Amino acid sequence: MVTEVDVLVIGAGPAGSTAAKHAALGGADVLLIDKKSEIGAPKRCAEGVSIGGLESLGIEPNPRWITKKLDGVRMVSPNGTDVWLTSDKVELPEAGYILERKVFDKFMAMDAARAGSRIMVKTIATGMERTDDGYLVSAECMGEKFEIKARIVIAADGPESRVARWAGLNTATRPKDMESAAQFEMVGVEMEDNNCIEFYFGSVAPGGYAWIFPKGDDIANVGLGVLSTETDKSAYEHLLEFVESCPATRNAQPVELNIGGDPVGGMPKKLVADSLMVVGDAAGQVNPLTGGGIISGMKGGMLAGQVAAAAVSEGDVTARRLGEYERLCREEIGDEISKYLKVKEYLLTLSDSELDSIAEAFQDVEFEKVSTTELVKKLIKVSPKALLKLGKLF
């Protein structure tokens, strides 16, 4: 049995569902497949997004998939010195939300369906071969094997994308650019202010940071990301040590464990080939500094879907035509990713004592607003070393 479509999207995370939605809105015949039996499960991140990010995608906040609206940030250095940035002290131009990803991801897929996309769950792509005008993808659903003929394939199958590799694109992430992350959802968490997210820096999470993202009165995502090149321990081992030592989590209990990889090395050189585009984590559309990729991946998905629909309509699915997607990605999210990659590389050079000194210096700094860019600008102001390395970027 062969199913024929204009656009096949492989992977129904936020980036894939957004690509399917916008391709369908553009008039393309779209099929969205996902290997899981439940879209959104298991969750793969700390679930934080900015309000501005959602607005830029035309998505209205829905209480069904929001668990907490945030009021600020607490940053903690290795010796426990903390820096509070809350709405009573600074402007919060883009307050954030903590999502319930298992619900959010389903809603994004539902939006794709309402736009006209078909969806198949528990469906895995097992291989694909080039045809004269697209790809023939081998797939399997509940033991039944079939083929999908598509003019364009959009690879949204996460880090280490098999689909991109099948098409001959090198999107592999080097070990030094892949964060290993481990996270508990916990109950009984005793935060100082459960309307703020918390970040812990230094050797608690070599190459990354630890976080506590509140989801309710005493419920939170507690996790961390580490680089294997910076530690001999696993992310899970570091997480157990953090939970045991952190005052907020000593008496908490886990109800869910999530483990996965987060590509923080920026986007690969090529995002397109004839009849193929790569989006989301598969395309490295992740902020290297924060590890956040929901909004940037969805922006990539939106651009890919729009370009795919136009290309199909024009009858031109060559890499040259689809290159518009890559150009737009570089312009809209690529420059920011490259900039924060340099910040991440700088932070990797700092010792615990240097991080403590920065936290101490921040005590006397007035912040105008809370944003990643503002934090980096203030870092440059208090640190001559940061000024030398990052001054020209910000």
C-alpha cells in the first residue's frame, strides 16, 4: 500500500506539528507521523517558554497546558550566593510560563489537524529512498508495513536525526555539543518563591546548569544538563547529588524521571536537500546557552511549513528552492543561536570561584529587565574577562 502526499512530517513534537500546520494552511496535502502512541509523552524538557515566544507564533495561551505563570528568576552560584530578578525589582517584558508538555504537544498536533493535516501515531519511518520527484518512505504502524510517497519530507525526529542522515545530510552533534540531561518531576519541593524559576551554576552541573521549575505549590521539574566532556559522571548521578544537597529538594519525592540529549552546538551547515528540510532539535534549533528549544524549534517549523507549501504549489522542490527556508532560519534564529554559542563557550572557561565573584558583583547591579541578553550585558559590565570575550557581540 502506498500513501501519496505533498508533505510528510516525521516527528510530532512542537516543531514538527508547527511545520505540518503551516504547510497545511498553505494548501499542501500533509501527513504528520509520530512513532509514539501518545504525542507529548514522555516529556523531554523543563517545560519553560516565554510569553513573547508564543505570541510570535500566533499562539494564544491556554490554561489547559499552562501550569504556572512566572514572576522572576533566582540564580545561585556555587557557594550559594543568589541573585533575584523579580517583578517587584525589575521589568519583566516577557514573563514566562511553565507548560504541561504532555498536553501542549497534543494541542499543537490538534492545531495541525484543524489546519488540514492528517496524523498517524504509533507510526515509525524505517527508511527512505529518493525518487524522481521526492521520497518513498518505508513505514510501519502496529505491525503493518506500508510506504509513503512525498514530494517533501520534513525531518522533525529529534537530536541525531535518522531521517536527515538517510537523505545524506550531516546533522550529527559532536559529543562536546550534546548536553546529557536528567530531570525528576517532584512533589514536596520547598522553594523560597515558587513563582520564580531557579538556576544553579558551577560544578553542580559541569558544562551546564541545574534548574528547578515550579509547576504547583510544591511540585516542580528538578533537573540538570551536563557535557560528557566536562565530567566522568552521568547526568543522573549529578542529579541525585543535587537533589540530596539542595535545601529545596531534600525532602521531595520523584514521581517521574526524564532522561535525554539536548544539542547545544548550534545549527549544522545544511538544513535542506532536494525534497528535504530539517527542523527543531534535529536541526540544532536550540539556544546553546539556556538549552531551550521549544520556541526556536517551532519558529523553524513554521518557516519550513510555509516554504514547503509554496514549493509544492510552484512545482519546485529542489534544494535551491527549499534553501529559502535555510536563509530565513539563519536570519530569524540562526544569528541569535550563534551569539549565545559564544557565550556558552565563554562560561565553560569559568571556575566556581569566578562564578561566585560574578554573583557577588551582581548584588550591586541594577537590572532594567529580565532577559538573557540583559544578563549577558550586565556580565560584560562586571567582568573584564567577559568584556574581552563578548564585548563586540552585545
